[in-house]
Amino acid sequence: MEREIAPSGSGIDPAAADCVMLLRARKSRIYYLHRFFDYPISLSKDTLLKLGLWRTFKIGVSYVQSALFPLKPEETLEQFFINRFGRELYRTFFKSYTEKVWGLPCNQISAEWGAQRIKGLSVWSTLTHALRKVFKSSGGDIGQKGTETSLIEQFLYPKFGPGQMWEEVARRVIEMGGEIHTDCRAVRLITEGWQVKALETTNSAGDRKSFEGNYFFSTAPVQEIMRSFDVAPPKNVLEVSDGLVYRDFVTVGLLLRSLKINDETLQRKQLIRDNWIYIQEPDVLLGRLQIFNNWSPFMVADPANVWLGLEYFCNEKDEIWNLSDERMVALATEELSKIGIIDPAEVLDSTVLRMEKTYPAYFGTYNRFVEIREHVDRYRNLFLIGRNGMHRYNNQDHSMLTAMKAVDDIIAGKTDKTGLWEVNTETDYHEEKGRSQ
């Protein structure tokens, strides 16, 4: 299913300028049984044919059962999924990928993860969204207000990727007289009562420097910032922060001549149009696959080649985190070949990137996180923002919105930080904010 969006004709030509945002069509699918399925999953004719009559029948029966007799109380992520999709659909399309991401069974993860990331998505919302599309005009609001995040069909993307946007932000900050200090690790928050007075940092050479300020914003992992106060937080608060859990992330980039899977057109085979492919195959460690050509064609020097990003979720103590780059590339290549996506002979180049504490987890001591919040919120000029700063699995837009909300509250003279913590806890937050302005 697709719809065309006519360009306005007033935009900048991205081939002639670098500082531009591209309007991109979003396409994500699930790869399961060596076949593609819609993401979010839809009960279309194509899906039903690929699943087969018996599996489809079991999915339908289990969904009706869950709709009529939902599991209560809904405390675990497994219960969250089953209540919205049925037990059979959960086992088929959600269980394996989710457990790869978190490294735990879904029945050991809080239902709050689902409430944070999936909100109103369900079989019913997916079907009603598909019906609305049938009767919708071919135009489209880029903002797509009122659309569940997982059903978004288009988005704006920097010509050379997200890093380019922050490079441009940095350039403008400096241009306007601001300063940006790199190679600085925050090691100590210097306080006076319930005010932060200064931040002490150290660089790779061991040199220390202090920065005084009126307001302080932290996007650092909560676990690290709580150990940075010059006056140690209460024992119970440190107990909670030390018990927070994170998942780490390894990306393997593979440059290839071609893929073994293609989109069939009347004229020829062409590169599949997916941005993300969720790998639901349980016999590989690979969790998700990105095709960077489809994020922006300007990110690939030779458009004849395919630039892939293979995503692995792990902990720093896991064997996969400590593999050499060469062994990590070999594993990624072997797994993509095993599930029929590439021919290893087509690989031209590779790279490996590791990122610690990518995903703040909703287990460990997270159920006591309010103890951290109550303590930190007493510091009137300290604001925890962003994914790691708030230990919240937010998307990038919500992470940015927390910073904007914090600044709005400072300008308005507000001292209550409740509104900051409510960002992305209510489905209608964006719409309500838009109406109030």
C-alpha cells in the first residue's frame, strides 16, 4: 500500500545545497521465515498467505480471546503485548526481537516499556489507520499529528544524517557567541544548598577545569550523574541509581555491491525501499537492519552500492561486545548470509561502532526511579533531560522536546518540574501543547 506526495516546488535543491532536510517516505518491515511482513503487522491478504491458514486461524482466535478476556493486572511487557495483539501474534512477531533488544524474557520486563514506546498501537488501531488511508486525500501534513508513532509514513531527515544536524547546531551556537567544549568528562557537581554552582570536568590529558553557571542541563546517564554530586545523595537514592540497567549497542556497517533480496517492478529489480528491517528470525543475534541509501541517497558515495547498518543489542560484559572488529564483521556477514539477505562475496568494505548505555531499561531498580526524581528535582537549577538524562526510552523528538520544555519553564519562571517529566507520558502531549500556543 502506498500513496504519492507531490512536492511543493518551493524547497531547496538538495543536490545544490548541503544544509537541507529531505522529506523521506518511511517503510519498515519484519523479516521472519525468510519473508517480509508489514511493520506494524497488518492482517492483509499478503500477510495471511505467508503465514498459512493454520497459523492465521490461531492468531485470530487468540486475538479474540485477548480482546474478550484481557490479562489483569497488566504488569509485564508480555501481558502488554498479549492484551493488544493476542498470544499467537505476540509469539510470532514481537517476542524474539524484543528479547534480543533487552536480553531478558518479556515476562521479566515492565509493561511501562510498552506504554512508553507503543502507546495506542494495537490490531484495532492498525486496521482503522489502514481504513482512514483509503479515504484520505493524497496530500499530507508532514507533522502527522494524531498518528501513532509506529504508523508514521514520512519524516524529515538531514541530507548527511542526524550528526549533520548537530554539527549545524554547534556551528550556530559558536556563531552566536556560545562555547562548546569537547574532550571533557563531567566528574563533579559543585553545589551550595539546593543550587548547583559549578561543574568540574577532566580531559583525556587529566587536566581539570570548572565551569560556573546559572542553569545546568544533564543528558548524562543518571547512574553516572548521581555519583558526581559533591554532597552524596541519600543512601536509598544511590541504591536506586546503582541498580539501574542499560543495554549497549553495536552497529556493523557493510558496503555491498548488491543484495540477494530486491523489490520487483514491471521494468526491473530494484533496491528494497525499507529504512529499517526488524529481524525476527530467532536463530541469529542480529536485531535490526538499516539501509542507509533509503535514509538519504547522499550518504552513499556510489549509488550503485548498498550501505547497510546491522544492529546488535548487548551488555558490556557480553562476548559480542568484546569481539574484535574483524570478528564482529565476520559474524554480521555470516548472519546476513544465513538468512538469505546477502552473498558474502559482495561485501566491499565495513566498519564497527560501539555505543554504551544506548537503551535505558525498565527493569532493575527502575520501579523505584521516583526516589531519584524527588531528590534531583530539589536542585532548582538542575534539569535532567533526554533519553539517558531521564532514564526514559524516548524517541529523538521527545528527547529534544524535554530540553525545549525545560527552557520554556525557566523563561516562564516555573520551578515545578512536573511538566518536564510528563513529556511523552500522555499520547496527546504534542497536540495539547500546540493548541496552547
